[in-house]
Amino acid sequence: MNLKPAVAIALIALTALSGCSRRSTEDAPAAQSKGAATEVRLGYFPNVTHAAALIGVEKGLFAKELGNTKLTTQTFNAGPDEVNALLGESLDIAYIGSGPAINAYAKSKGEAVKLISGATSGGAQLVAKPEINSVEDLKGKTVATPQLANTQDVSLKKYLAEKNLTGQVTVQNSENAATLDLFKKGDIQAAWLPQPWSARLVAEAGAKVLLDEKTLWEGGQFPTTVVIVRTKFLQEHPETVEAVLKGHVAAIDWAKANKDEAKTTVNAALEKLTSKKLGQKILDAAWDNIELTSDAQAKTFPQLAKDAVTAGVAKEAANVAGYADFTLLNKVLQAQGKPQVQAAGLDKK
């Protein structure tokens, strides 16, 4: 008779302990907001495809919205290095290509980063020597991309796989500036590059556009550059992330309303970062090949994840469910009477 209460108490205790265990592992509370950050570290590339970041910094649009929060910037040549900085917590927010953005999410098992905005659609091309007239002519040739597993590297290798040319074309990874010199010397015969580098190879090295990546996507739209944030930073400093997004949207709006001045501003920023200004012909060609937009084209991300497998840079397609959080972006857009950005299911796991 005395055992029954004891058994009941034990069962209650066991159930409570089990419930606590489930809550701690499955429903762990998110980091709490700590108000505005003292500093926000922003990463981007010295590319025309990162024009919103370049303009936001040059015109003081980020600084205006951040107030007392210090803005620290760092530039990168390609996405994988920027991913390492994010996952190593030496960077908070990054303008980055869609491929490495997905990789950052996958490497952290969907925990470390969130997709919070688009930045640029279009602006990537396969350029080649004048005598190369088709993708089949690339057999036995060397084609460059900015970095292993970066956005253009995935695009090229996926395209070659679809054309049954895997293993018949040498893919070489080199920094964009080095690729220009290699092309001039004849060490490479083609390159899949973001703007302004594809335009530079055409204008400065006699290349021709063999393929514009726009032709491979419905409506010619695909996310060349997006904005991602460390999840913990987003949770702890949402008002700082919102401020950056306000500056981001302002940079896009200003660029669209002031095209000529925007190009001049981007060119000045590139000169500061690379010690070389673009010629007007190159700048015009690069600018006309991109579209600045806060829409990340979320519906393309499942396909982009599959493309990494087809390209041979990933063993399985990353699960991108839950990757997007456009809450703050849509708050900014709604306040300005602009259409909200759709997550296309990427905001739910």
C-alpha cells in the first residue's frame, strides 16, 4: 500500500524531468534583445554587384541610420572567405553571393545565419576568347571562377554538368584581378565572373560574352547578391539590423533615382578599395547588367541548393527551410509604403 504514493511521486518526478529535458533541447529560448549594438561589422565585395553596400558606406546611409553604433567594414574577394568570417563571429552582417550564403546556413545546420534581404539580381556572365563560339568549344580549355564553391563556381560547374562536360573542362579558381591577367596572357580561355569583372575582360582583354546567366533563369532574375546576418546578432540587436536594412533600402532607392551619380559613387568606392577606377564603358556595361533589389528571389533557393549538388561542390542539397527572416526588411518596406518581400516558404521549418 505504501508503494503506490512513492511510485506516483517517482513517475511525476520522472515526467517533470523528461519534460524539462525536452524543453531545454527542443524549445531553448532565443537570445534576448540587448538593444542597439556598440558596433556592427559589415562585409561586402569591391564589385558592382555589391553596389548597395558600396553606396550605403560611401554616402553615409548606414551611418545615418545607425546613430551611435559604430560601423566597421571589411571587404572580401569571394563568398567562402566571408562565410568563414561569419561563422568565426568576426563579422555580423554580410553582402554575399547566394551559393556561399546557402553553404553558411548548411554548415551551421540552419543555426548560425539568416537571410534578411536581397541586394542584386543578375550581373554574372561567362566570357571567353573570341574563337570560342559554344560551350562545346570549351573542351580541353581552362575556365576561371573567383573561388571554389563561390556563386559563379557553382553556376559554371552546374552548367558544365548539364552539358555533359564535367571533367572535360579545367576549372581554375583565381582572384578576379588575377583572372584578368591570366586571360590576357592566354593561361585561361574563359571565365564565369560577376560584374564588373566580366565587363573588364571584354573591354580590356578582348573577351566576348558567351553566356549571360540571366538567360538560364525564369524572367532573367536570380540572386547574385543577398544580405545575411549572424542569427545571434539578429536576436540580440534587432534594432541595429533594422538600421542597416534602412540604410540598405535607402541605398537602392537613391541609386535608382540617381543612376549617373550612383555609378560615379560606386566607381569612387572601387578606386578606394582596389586602387583602380573603372573606365566609363566598363562601368556602363556592368551597371546595365544588374538590378538592385531588396527581393532575394527566395523561390530560387531550393533550386540553388540542388545546383550545388549537380555542380559537385555539395554531397546533398541543403535544407533551406527556415533560412529567411524578412520580418525587419518588410517592416522597413511597409513603413515606406513599398510592397513586402515574399519568403516563398523559406521562413518556416
